[in-house]
Amino acid sequence: MKKRARLAAVLEIQQLVAEFAYRLDIGGGLSVHELFADDGEYSIDGEALTGQAVIATAFAERQARGPRVSRHLFTNLRFASVRSEEAVLTASMVLYAANGVPVLDSHPPLLVADFDAVVHRVDRRWRFRRLALASIFRGSGELVTPIQATPRTKGSQ
């Protein structure tokens, strides 16, 4: 892959990650499924959702639990490989989140996780084929993910 094409791909994939965070935080995740391939997989701590429809349903169920404010911060993006149709990347995710509406009390991060992803170009757009989050540090607040049936607090996993 030529340098200019690689740089363009890296920028497009960085934008995909930023869009993922934006849709989680601003839209409650209701349209995040659109950023995945049709058969894409989204997993948190080994529990997975597979396919756009399943991901969409999970986020709709999460939204139905009530108001929640979150900010997903992705940093230290590292590209293990970038090819014309596929890339593999890692990052660190820091999550601040709480139930309610702004302005909420500030607390340490709820979660720090490793972010591993494989992205594919689908119809000239990058989409997540696999996105996996693995918890590294957990705060004491309530962790509400689209995967679990009931919210978890530290120690109830």
C-alpha cells in the first residue's frame, strides 16, 4: 500500500473510532450498529453481540433503561497493520458515565479498557468487523453495557 493511501486509510479509520464514540455519547448508541459490517461483532469482556440487527436491538434496550450520560475517550491508537481493505488497530478507552441528565457529579473514570479492532472497507467505507473491549480498571459506579441484561457494579461480575 502506498504511503498516501495508507495515511488516508489511517485518517478514515481514526474518524470511524471518533464517530463510534460520538454515537455512543450523543446518540445513546442507537445508530452505532451502522458502523459495523453486516456480520460485525462487538464484544465487552468476552460477551459478544454479532450482526447489525443484534447490536441495534441491544442499544435500543439499553436506551430504554433511562437517561444516561457518557463520554468514551479513545487514545493511543496504534495500527498493527493497514492494508487496502483491512486494518488492525488497538487503543485505550477511558469511560466516564452515570445515570441521569447533565450536569452530574464528577467521579474518577468508570472504566479503562483495551480496545482491539479489525476494520474492513465495505462499499468504500470502513466498518468494524470485530471490536473488542477488555476491562483493565473498573471504578465503583454502575457499568451499563448493551450486552448485559442487568447493570453491573464493581464486584458483581
